[in-house]
Amino acid sequence: MTHRDPPSRILVIEDNPDLAFGLRNNLEIEGYAVDVADDGARGLELLRATVPDLVILDLMLPGLDGFRVLSEARQAGCDMPILILTARGEETDKVRGLKLGADDYVTKPFGLLELLARVEALLRRFGPPTGEPPRALEAFGDVEIDPAARTVTRAGQLVELAPKELDLLLALVRHRGAVVSRLELLREVWGYESAVTSRTVDTHIAVLRKKLEADPASPRYILTSRKAGYRLAGS
């Protein structure tokens, strides 16, 4: 992934140390500069001091919660995009956050690729209108993927993929031909925290092959590595 020089700066305000570490690590791998705050007061202080390009804000924070951080940031004139993290099923939190000025939200537990795609989309939407480098496309066979736009074409025709089908395909693309275990894919795409017995990955792989392979029964690109996982050839 190619970014402007200097890289976009992201502030993560999250009190769960494991999640904060994972977010920081993966965002830095993608080329972003990252600051982390583990409570709302410190997050608001860093937001004002560093003026990041984007904020990832957990709503449930100790002391000064995410709603207060969001409200005070907007009242102070901070206009960078803010992506909120909400608990699963808390529709009222999403609505309240958006009304207070959030630009997007991701529901916990979330897939890493979904969050990265939303971060990139927000930075692109709120970034400078000119001088942007062309979007990087991925391709294998007659399939072309635009990760930023989250679109897939085959022989020039748009292929309709469900969100998790696309996330799974992007996970394989991101690993650049390396074998990815089912457990890794479950963690990256579905946000599972520990090993589970599931045919979810296999089922979604079968659907991807049906939609993207000329002969799904003998795939050329979406390949199985026996007892290890899956990999994408020619990416």
C-alpha cells in the first residue's frame, strides 16, 4: 500500500491494551503513523496536540467516554474523520455517535480488513482533492480487484460479492501468495479471538471459486494447501 510522504497519522483511543496493540501494529504495517491513548482524557489531549488525519475512537472508555471525546473534539473545531468502535448490537450508540459528528463506525468484534478498508476510504474521502496517487489494483487471471473501492470484476464484468466474501478474498490478496490457515482467516475476516470448529472459511472459499474461477472444481488461483489452509496464486 502506497501512502503520501509523510504518512497519514492516525490516533487510536482504545482502553483494551490487546486491541490497541493489534490496531497499532496492523496500521503501522499498512504504512500509517500511529499514536495510542488508553483513556478519553489523554485521547482528547493528543487529538488537540497532534491534529491527526483520522481518529479511531472506542465509545466505552474509562472516565471521559467516547461520546464526550467526540462532542468536545467537534465543538473545538476538529474536523478530521472520526471512526467509532461500538459494541455489537448497540444501535443507539451508533446513532448517537453519528449525530455527534462521527463519520463512520465499526461494530465489535470486527474483521481487520473491514476496518482497514474503512480507514482508507475515510482518508481518501477527506484527503486533498488533487495530487493523489492512482489507486493500486490487484489482479489474477481475468479478475481485477480494487481494494479501496471494494469492487471486483471478471473479464471486465462486475462480480457481486457479499461483504465477507470480499473480505476473505482481500485477506488472501494481502498475504501475497502465502498459505493462510483457516484460523488466521477466521481471525482476520470474522474477528474470532480463539480457535473454533467452523466450516465458514471452506464454504466462503467454495463460493469465491464458483464466482471467480473458470472451473471451480479445478481452481487455478484460489488454491487449497492440504492440512494448512488456502493461498491465492498469481496475485
